Amino acid sequence: MASHRQTHSESWVWRGLQIVGILGTVLLISGLVVAPEISLLILWSILIPIVPASLLLNPLVWRNVCPLATLNMAGNRWGLRRRAGLKWTTRANLIGLALFAILVPARRFLFNEHGTALAITIVAVALGALVLGVLFDGRAGFCNALCPVLPVERLYGQRPLLRVGRARCVKCSACARGCIDLSPERSVQLATKSRGPIADWLRSPLGVFAAALPGFIVGYFTLPDGPLSTAVSVYLWIGALSIVSYLVVFSASRLRFITAARGLPMLAGLAALLYYWFAAPSVAAAVQAPVAMGQALRVAAFGLVILWLRAALAPERSARV
């Protein structure tokens, strides 16, 4: 489903949220250096858990306000505005997946406790988004190619619960093939070749990512934070569970002939449930709430995922306004 056009009032709301996002990012980077303990707590236990829920509603909620996307678009003002070819997009997608696989586990031995290291990483990624905005037209360089969150956005954009207009590219320049903002479903089909033979989607980068994601999440949350010396063991453990997860899904698809249209939503829903099952108690603890709040968050997340799965597994349903 393509997004609808923004009204004048909506565009100003999104623009205001984008400014708040940039200012908030500057404040966060400063806080990670000056007051790392409280800044890390707010980031990892309050702000980040909101993102998966927003993706379930519609990835455009996040894509419309993401500070990195704002910087990527800002680069266009001084840029070459070159079109991104298929070769760049394919390679950049793979790099984005690699960044996801590298940066998320690094929380366990670095980013969860070392604010300065995280601040430097955020600045580096932000500068990369800005430079890619200079080099490529629209968001073809970063948001639709290299962004580590892009594969997650694609998974949950298959059938959004809310209809949200695109606030970034009101006048589309067709900067990238398979842009989520234009058609989430088409973006997934192109990324997985889901119209081909049944097993092909599990051989595509996005299919591998989706099948490995449940194991990846379990692997991450079953590890404690540790020193830098534990880095190798962290990657080995999370990598091993990711491989097991993929092999289980691949075997099941062979036996049951699971298509991308059913397999991708089920994997995305399972990943969201696992994430909130593990993350909900830490959210409650971060705000010093009773343990029961963590259980309530789990129930709320379960309900949201069920609603999303009902829509995702019934293509004939239109997204709710």
C-alpha cells in the first residue's frame, strides 16, 4: 500500500518532530559524554523499546522523524544528486545488514556501559548519512540502502496498521528501487524475490535476516553485559543461535512449503514478541515501576503483534486509518 499525500498541517507537524529529533540527538550525544549513566538508561530502556512498536504501526512513523534521515536529506542541498544504481543498492543493503549484526551485539561489551564510545559511533553514522546525502539523490545513499534499520523496517512494513503519509519526499524523484515510502509490499517483494520459487525468499539477504532474527534476539538477551574481552564470545553465541534459527526456518519451509507471504510476517511477529518478552521488565525497572508493569507491557505487546499479524496474513485487508 502506497502512502497518502500529506496535508499542509500534517507537513508542519512532521517538520516540527524532525527538528525535535535533531535537537534530541545533539542532547543525547552530549549526555552520553557528560552524564553517560542516565543517558544510557534513557536511550536503551525507554527510547529504543518504543521503536519496534512504531514500526508495527507503520515504518513511516519512524522514517518521517528519524534524525539520520533528516541529515541524509539535508545533504541533498549541496549534493551531486546522482541516481543510485542497482549495484550500489545491493551492496549497500548487504553492508547495512552487516552493520546491524556488528553494532547490536556490541551493546553487550561496549555500548551499554560506555557512553563516549556510543557517542562517537552515533556521530560517525550521522556524518555518513550526511555525506551519502551529498553523493546520492534523495535517500538513495543511506535510508534506502545502507541504513542498518532498513531490513527491520521492511519486515514490519509489509502490512502497516496505520496509514501514514510520507513527510520526506513529497515529490518523489524515484531515487531508489523498492522504496518503502512508496510501497512497503513492493519493497519486500523486490528484496526477497518472493514471486519466484517457494524457497527463494530464504536465500535472499532479507529472507536470511528474517529467519535468523528470532535466534539473534534470544542470543542477545540471554547474555549479560561484560568487558571488551568478551566480544568474541558474544558474537559466537549470538551468531550460533542465529544460524540455528535460520536452519529451523529453512527446514520448516522445505517440509511445509511456507511462502514469503506467510513466512515473513510470522517471523517478524515472533521477533517482536521475543523482543518485548525480554525487554519489557527492563523498561519497567528503568522507570522504577512495579514488576506488574513489565507483565502488562508484555501483554500489550502481544496484543499489538496479534493485530499486526492479522493484517499481515490477510493481504486483502486494507490498512486501517
